[in-house]
Amino acid sequence: MHHFPDARAVVRTLSPDEPVILTRPQAAARAARFFVEHFPGTAMYAVKANPSPDLIRILWDNGVTHYDVASIGEVRMVRALLPQAELCFMHPVKTASAVREAYFTHGVRTFSLDTIEELAKVVAATTDEAGVAATDLRLLVRLRVSSEHSELSLAAKFGVDLVDAAPLLQATRQHCDALGICFHVGSQAMTPFAYVQALERVRAAIAEAAVTVDIVDVGGGFPSSYPGMEPPPLEDYFALIHRHFEALPISYSAELWGEPGRALCAEYSSIIVKVEKRRGDELFINDGAYGALFDAAHVAWRFPVRALEDDLTQPLAEFAFYGPTCDDADYMKGPFLLPEDIQAGDYIEIGMLGAYGAAMKTGFNGFGAVEASVVDDEPMASLYLGRKDDRVSDNVVSLR
């Protein structure tokens, strides 16, 4: 893999016709150390955000020991990479065969669920051939909570409603060594209050069920910084979570878990794209909705951008992007602020794509080939560098 000081050096050296993914190992290492040192519990990486083996090894080397795996494919991959890691199968709907393989082959002991049917499935799948049920399960009941404070809702698909939680918690308590409650406030939670509301719902569920809870998992939702979405410091989230966790009616030895995904990996990657055509305020680029820019197209996510040409001198203007495929849906409305004189043949760096960027690329229409390089400069935005007072307005910058 090539190694360069920054994105402009990549363009000068390679003049690439295909997109180039840039990785910043130092950024992922810094994020991992931050969570390990400051989160008041166990930080468990949500592998779905970016399953890159290189990234997963970086997180492990910097103290992340627990991994939220959502499929048997993720279980196999992380176990092969990290034989000593603690794997937690946190998808609430699993096949019996996946549970069985995870438990008996890969040593997984932690599973989430949100129905009596899933509880029965997990119990049956972890019972051995002699009919002896597992006695070392850690089972977490996923509670449905509000996503009103997050940019992307995760409130519809999974989670037991509070009014139905008590019977499920009571039944689950009978089949596990450790009982937990988990939830997810949605992706990119823009205020710590999202977790306060959710933890109050946890309090109500515990009180109604009258069970001993050993684990409270506050899930994901920890944010990163994007144009128009600059959240409070992560320390504010951690402090409120800790305060309200400590006030819950739980076991004195209860554990606090979190499942950061985006916050651990967003700063790890960016992508260099080439402008193939300009049509007014629309730029046709060589990556898009079926590549690393899925979120920019489908949920109108605005990523930071900067032009990589030294001779672009005009003021910034608003642009939309079209990706390289034949599909009209391969469109990203932005707006993305770039120099007004940008033209075909110019290069753009699109930042903060470590989360759900490279992980969601496809080969649709024959596109999708990318090169990869490591760069030494800092990401285009960061919650770990203390830059809150000197960021460029709207967190979109241009190198001119």
C-alpha cells in the first residue's frame, strides 16, 4: 500500500483515474484510546460501521477488547483476526444455526434479543447434544427507545416496548448467568440527553420487572463531526451516561457497556474522487451512491469536501454530485462547497467516510474499483483534537 503525507501528494504522484481510499491509522488509534480511557465502562466496537481488518487490528492494539458483531460472517471474521477478543452477538434476530456456531465454535456467550421467541431460539441453540442447557449465557434484552435526538432513527425495527418488557426480562432472567438491558438511541445522537431519556426508560423497565440487572448497554449513537452537525464534546455524553447509570436500581457490580461505531472509525478514512464532467452546479464524479457515498445519496448526509488543486482561486460555491453509474438515483444533492472554478479533471477529497463508507461499496454497473493509500495528515474534522474554536465555518474547507 502506498504511503503519502496527504491527499494532494497522492494526486501529484498517482493522477488516479479511479477513486482512492485514504486511511489514517493514527486517527483510529487516537479514537480508540479516547474511548478506552474516558468512557466510564466497556467500549465495544460496532463492527458493521467498518469491518476493515486493518482497522479492527488498530482498535485492538489500542485497547478495544470487545466487539459488537451482527452476523455470523462478522463473528467468523473477527474471531479469525482476534482469537482473544470478546465477541457479543448483538443483532436481535438471528438464525438458530448462527447462534449455535457462534456459541459452540467461536466462544460467543453474549446475545441480544427482543422477543420470547428469540429467547427460546437462543436457549435451544446453546443446549448441547446431551440436552444440557448453557449456564454461562449473557443475555441482553433490547428495549425500544426514542431516536428523536439523532440524525438517523433506529427506533422502528428492533426493541421491545416498555409496556411489554417486564415479562420478557423475567423470562430471560431464568436462562442466563448475567441479564442485561440494551438500547440504541439512533445514529449520530446530537445531544447527551438522548441517553438520559433512554436510561430513564431502562429504570422504568427494571422497576416493573423487579429483576436483578447485571449489564446496561447504552448502544451506539456516539457522534462524529460533519458539516452542519457539530455535536457537544464526547465527555459530556460520558458524564451524563455515568451519572444516570449509577442511579439505576441495579446490581452493585453491574457493568456499563457502549457500542461506538461511527465515533471510532469515521475519522479513519476519506476518499479522493475525480471530476469527470461539470454541468452548471452539478459535478459528475467517479464515486457515488453505489460506492462510498451511499449516505450522501440516500439520507442526504453532508460530508466535508475540499478541492485538491493549487490553482483554484475563486470563492466557494454550492455544488451537487452525480456518481458514475447510469442510475439517476446516483445523486448527492449536498450542497458541497467547492471553489467556483472547479472543472473536469480536478480532484476532490471527501472526508469522514470511515463509518459506513467503504463498508457499503458495491460493484454495480461495473464501478467500484478503488486504490488505497495511507496518509499522515489529520482528518478533515475531529472530536479528539480540541479544534472546537478554530474550525472553518460549516466544517467544509478548500485547499487553495
